[in-house]
Amino acid sequence: MAISDSPEILGSTATVTSSSHSDSDLNLLSIRRRTSTTAAARAPDRDDSGNGEAVDDRDRVESANLMSNVAENANEMPNSSDTRFTYRPRVPAHRRIKESPLSSGAIFKQSHAGLFNLCIVVLVAVNSRLIIENLMKYGWLIRSGFWFSSRSLSDWPLFMCCLTLPIFPLAAFVVEKLVQRNYISEPVVVFLHAIISTTAVLYPVIVNLRCDSAFLSGVALMLFACIVWLKLVSYAHTNNDMRALAKSAEKGDVDPSYDVSFKSLAYFMVAPTLCYQQSYPRTPAVRKSWVVRQFIKLIVFTGLMGFIIEQYINPIVQNSQHPLKGNLLYAIERVLKLSVPNLYVWLCMFYCFFHLWLNILAELLRFGDREFYKDWWNAKTVEEYWRMWNMPVHKWMVRHIYFPCLRNGIPKGVAIVIAFLVSAVFHELCIAVPCHMFKLWAFIGIMFQVPLVLITNYLQDKFRSSMVGNMIFWFIFSILGQPMCVLLYYHDLMNRKGKAD
């Protein structure tokens, strides 16, 4: 007998459906009992030929169908009734071991978007008041020649040097073409690449030192030269590895995958990456409206950096003494006063370059891999910070410095020191050359990261806390290190100019 032929069941189902908004879940139990009673009443009608089991199975199926219909009707109840039926007082409210969201073990597993928004609101409110107070007390300190002045016209040698730097990638391409056609041997290729890459750095250094140009112009030229050097090393190293792979396969000619293409080199030289490969992941199209919005943000945050530098940092630095030659407490006060605006400028610089500019460049070139940085602000140790904050340089270091050292039998610790040494040399070049003096403050600051790596790793393993290394990083790097370097370079530069005058 089908379930629809039973008047009792139809009545019961109708009762549940009609009174679903007022009956409690105890009615479901009465339905089960009536269903079992009905099945028992039909028990004498079983066939004595052994079909009783089949009848029982049919009743069980009908009962299961009934409970399914009841459950579907119960799911149709409004939310106001669901709370009465599902969240009973007997249900446990505490079922698992959980940590507080702000505890040291769970703080990095939570989303802090709300706290981030709160910090933004507080920073805007507090700094707006400070800006108004500063303008009322000191007036408008930004000079009219901050963006452009007559002195900028004297920087044309640096501009011409930037325009001639593409000669070196072209020379590297010619060398690779010659070795592809077996015109020159492998030792000659290595020697020519070493000459080309070294000249690509020394040429801007000489131009910078011979011209009394603005500091920002010199920094821009040295950054551009360092980027060209890193790209040339990657281009030569990658092609050398592909040739070695082709020769290891014992083939008479060069492997077909090894192709020296000028188009791939030209794309690599303008792409937002330092690691050469013959093809890159590409996006399907360029989002023009998105690029325009990022350009607007870039202009706004660049202007904000200029405002903070001229209105806050310059007066603080000019009214300070040499931090290593004056009163210790006075030097600490100047460093702490300089730390906050310096931190704002550094964060704006990071956002403008690594997020806005590199993403704009990637969008225009349809460059797909846009992991230019990771969540370095959550770094638990100094080592994690250096692995996450500048991904193009980190990938270059790992690919062309760290693992080649390991493959040549150099210990891991020595390989890390070599990587920091290369980074320290280029940091010193980008600052000391535009200042026309070599005090090695930037070099010492980068090499000081090596013991900090060991200290923060030790503290992380000892205390098992994700906050200790992160706080040390923020204090040493942002509160103490950068403001101290700014004061040291400024006063050494002023002393050099005073002696020259």
C-alpha cells in the first residue's frame, strides 16, 4: 500500500503541516508512535507464506519516507521558530578548545580588517590635528622649487646616462647570439658578460661623482643602474644554465628550447621582474580604467611623501645635532621625533613603488605574476621580513646567489652572509654615490641584519611567540635604524659641504 493511501498518515502529515508554526518538536515523536502503531495493527494481515519480511521492509520504507516529508516540512518553518527547536538548553555551548583572537598563538590566524580600519581612522584624525597645528605654528614650509628648480637643468648628464644604459643589454644580447652560433667559447662569454655588467654599474657611478647634481636625481640614476645590473646577471646566468643543460644531454647542436630572442630580452628589461625567462604568465587584457585609478593614487601618495619630507623631516633634521657627537639624551629625542614621519614616508614609498608602480607596469605589459611582496608586516623574525618585503630581489637572490652557493658546497650560513653582503654593497652605492661620500652607514646597517636574524630566530624558538621577533623588527628597523641613518648621512653631508665651502 502506497503512503498516500493511508488516511492516518495523511491526517498526521496534514496536522504537522498545518500546526508547524505552533506545535513543539514533541509532535514529531507522536508521529513516530502513530506510525509504529499503524504498522502493528496491520501485522495480522501479513502473508503466512513468508512475505512478512517484505511487508516489514515496505513499512520501514514508508516510515522513512514519512519522516523525510516531516523533516522537509520542518525546514519550511520560519526562523523565529527554528531557534526554539534547534538551540535547546541541553545542547552544549562549549564543544572545542579555542583561543582568544588576540592571543599570541592565534593573532596571525585572524582577519584584522576592522582593527585596520580603526587604525586608519585614528591616524587620519590624530595626524590631521598635528598637520593643522604645524601649519598654524610654522606656516607653509614647502619650497616652490621642491618639484622643479633651475638646478634640475644641470642634471642633464645623469639623464643622458639613463638614456644610454640600454646599450649594455644590447651588448649582452650580441654576446649570446655569438655563443649560440658557436663563434666564441664559454670562457669568453663569461668574461664578456662580466665586463658588460660591471661597466653598467661603474659608468653611472663615475657620472654621478663627476656631476654636482641633486640628491634625488643621483639616487634615481643609481637605482636604475642597479636594476640593469641585476637583470644582466640574471640574463647571462639563465642562458648559461640553459646551454649547460643542452650540453649535458649530449646533443650536437643547441637544444631547441634554448632560443636567444631580442623580443624576450626587450620584454624582460621593462618587465617588473629581475629573473629572466623566455616567457612569462600573461593576463588577457589591459584594464585602462584601473590603470588610471592607480596613477591617481600614485600622484596623491607621492605628493603626501613630499609634504611630509618638506614640512616635518627637513626641519627636524636641520635643527638636530650629529647623533654620535652631541648629547645622548638629545640625540635619542631627535631620533624618536624623526621616527614617526620617517616611518610614514617609508610606508608611502613602499606603497607607491611596490604596489602602485609595479602593478601599473605589470598591467600595461600584461605581466601575470604580481606577487611583488608578501605580508611582511606579520614577519615573526627579521629573516622572514627580508624574504617577504621585496619579492623581486628575494627571488633574484635565491636564484642567482643563495642556491648557486649551496650547489658549490658553501655552507648555508655563509651563503646567507654573501647574500646580505651583495645587498649591503648596492644599498651603499645607491646612497653614498649621490651624496659623494662613503661613510658605510648603509653598508653597516644591512650587515647588522645578520646578527638580528640570529637573535630573532633564537627568541622565536625560545619563547614560541609570534610577537617577539615582529616587535624587534619594527623597533630596530623603523623606529631606530632608519632615523639614525638619516641623521648620520645628513650631518656628514653638511660637514662635507661646509669643508668644501
